[in-house]
Amino acid sequence: MAATSSSPTPESPQPRASFVERTKGPSGLEKIVLREARGFSAEVHLYGGQVTSWKNDHGDELLFVSSKAIFKPPKAIRGGIPICFPQFGTHGNLEKHGFARNRLWAIDDNPPPFPISTAVKSFADLILKPSEEDLKIWPHSFEFRLRVALGPGGDLVLTSRIRNTNNDGRPFSFTFAYHTYFSVSDISEVRIEGLETLDYLDNLKGKERSTEQGDAIVFESEVDKIYLDAPKKLQSLIMRRNEHLS
Ligand SMILES: O=P(O)(O)OC[C@H]1O[C@@H](O)[C@H](O)[C@@H](O)[C@@H]1O
């Protein structure tokens, strides 16, 4: 874990150990707990490189993890922030959402220099490299470095750095997502602004393409849509307890 073993540099200050704890979660899977002085916390499992908890300073859980989630390889953990890589959804020949979410990531003890605010003391660096078996199903060598950082104000920042390590320099393409499950106290109060004029593929209608017609997106029944050319930032994502996510 960078947090306990790397040398401090101007780009990468040495966090105090109390901000970062390595422990075990359900079924004995290893996880890293990040804490901040004001009471914010987050947890990231090595399995999947998956954030499975993010709590505010009142101890409220901001992410949803299903009570039926299976914390046992080779099943992906249903909830938190699964990482879809090297394929998002079924947009390719690999298993749905790729294989990164059901691989055991390692702690990256020596991540390359990273621009980071000196105020951020609580972070973990993970790395995923393909196994021989992975290379048979996706013949591209890579290093996927993930930093999960919890800021002093409770903000959670995930940074992914993906490097092509193919010996011959052959390029590859991939699709990727942080497939975040937010915890919502009342779905009827959720409102998303910034997608209302976009085209989308409707997974409930065999990926039929349509254009969003309404105002803000609200949820009255099951919704499973992939928005095309979505903006990098939504205008707002309004939830009851989680309003600070807007
Ligand atoms: O069920 P999975 O494999 O964890 O995927 C979660 C969801 O991923 C979304 O991308 C799909 O559109 C949904 O249909 C799916 O339910």
C-alpha cells in the first residue's frame, strides 16, 4: 500500500498509518479502510479493486451494496463501485462488464509519481495486471493502476491509469466504467438533470435507440438505459440524503 511503504515525495506525501487500515471483510476478502479526521470513511476491496463503502461524517452510507451480494470469487460484488474493464456492458465479446471486477487486484507499493493535494492523507493504490488466463481471452498486456483517495472534506476521488505493456507496442482499445451504485432513500425523489436531450440505448427494449424527450430524468419504474455522448459532468444528481453529490 502506498500509504505505508512508499517514500514521501513532493507529489506523493506519506499519509499517516491511522488514516489507512488493511483488514478483512466478509468471507475473509482483504480490504483497505480509508478514514478522515472528521469521520468520513471509505472501503476498497482488493477483489475487483472495488469501493464497497463510502460514509459521510454522520456515518451514513452513500453507496448501495445488495444484502444478497456475494463476497466470494469468482462472483462480482453487487454494489459499491464496480470497475468495468476492459469492456463495458455487453459491447464486445468478453463477459459482461469485463473481467477486472472479478480479479484480485494487488496493492501497488510503488506507484509512479502522482499529483496530489497535500491535504489528502487517506488513499490506497491498487494495481491489476493480466494473468496468463486473462491474456488468452483478451490478448493485451496492461497495467491498470487505481488510486482511491478520500479527501479531508469527505470527497471520494478514483483515478485510473491504464498503461499498454504490450512488448511490441501494439495498441489496444477498451471500454471502461465506474459502475457506481448510489444508496437512495426514496427513488421517487431522485432527479437527474443534464441528460434530457440525449440519445440512449434502452436495455429493457433490446438496446433500441431513442431520444430522451422529457425534462429531468425521474424514476417511476425500472430504468436501464445507456446514454450516448453523455457530458463528463451531470448538471445535477439530486437525492434526498445525498444532496452533496449534486
Ligand atoms: O448485473 P451486473 O452484471 O452486475 O450488471 C449490472 C447492470 O449493469 C448495467 O450496465 C446494465 O445495463 C444492467 O442491465 C445491469 O443490471
